Amino acid sequence: MSACCPVCGETDNINHIDLRCPNSTLSGMHTSRHHVALRFCIKTLCQGKGKYGSSLIGKDACQN
């Protein structure tokens, strides 16, 4: 068993798998997962859930 990522050859660990592998497919999956989570947060805030839900919206990501 190697301590290197089988995709890019860098040192393999949980942080590398989740965030840092420079492989374009994995990087795209991370970005997509981030955008899904951000859209969920924005949708929840826009629905006015919670005390300040409808008054706090910041969106400079997920422009697509």
C-alpha cells in the first residue's frame, strides 16, 4: 500500500482526498459539492427560516 495518491502521486490523506488533489475531476467534484451546499444555505435563508433568515444574504459564489 502506497502513501501516495493513486490519481496525482502526491501524499495521500483525508485532507488531500477531500480538498487538495489537483486532479481536475476531483477538484470539480469538490467545487460542485461546495456550490450545492451554498445554494441550500441561500435557499433556506431566502425562505425566511429562523429569526434573521430573510435579512442575511451574501452571494458572491455559485454564479453559474
